[in-house]
Amino acid sequence: MRISGFSEDEDGNGCYLVEWSDTAGRKFAVLYSESGGSVESVSAERKRELFESGDLEACSFPASEVLFPDEVQKLAERFQIVVEEEEE
């Protein structure tokens, strides 16, 4: 799980674009907001728009080096839900 985009609001809360690949090589992305703890699935098109508009700055960090363990666990659970939805 890697953080590939980042922004910060005026209160210092981060918004992270987190990406993950499953064992079949499919890629998934979510936006994780520290301020509300929300996790939103992001399409490839939306991801491109976020970078092109300047809403996110590109970066590359392992999620485990930036986020707390409970946040990483929450994201792992969300990715599992996304994978299950894709398979249906």
C-alpha cells in the first residue's frame, strides 16, 4: 500500500491518495481524509483529474511510514471491500 498523492487543509489535516495492487495485478485507489476519517474509492480518471487540477501533489511513500497502524488497517479493510465489489 503506497501513498501517491497528498494535500493538506488549513488545519493541517492530510488527504492522501492511497494505492494498492492485488495479487492479480489489478490496481485500486482511495482518498483517505484525516479530518473525517473518510475513505472514498477513486477511479483512474478521477485520480488524473486530482493531479491535473493541483488538488493533490505527487509523492511516493509506503502507507505504513506515514499513517498510524489503525489507519492502515482501516484502509486494508476498505481495499478488501473494493476487491469484493469488483469481483461481483
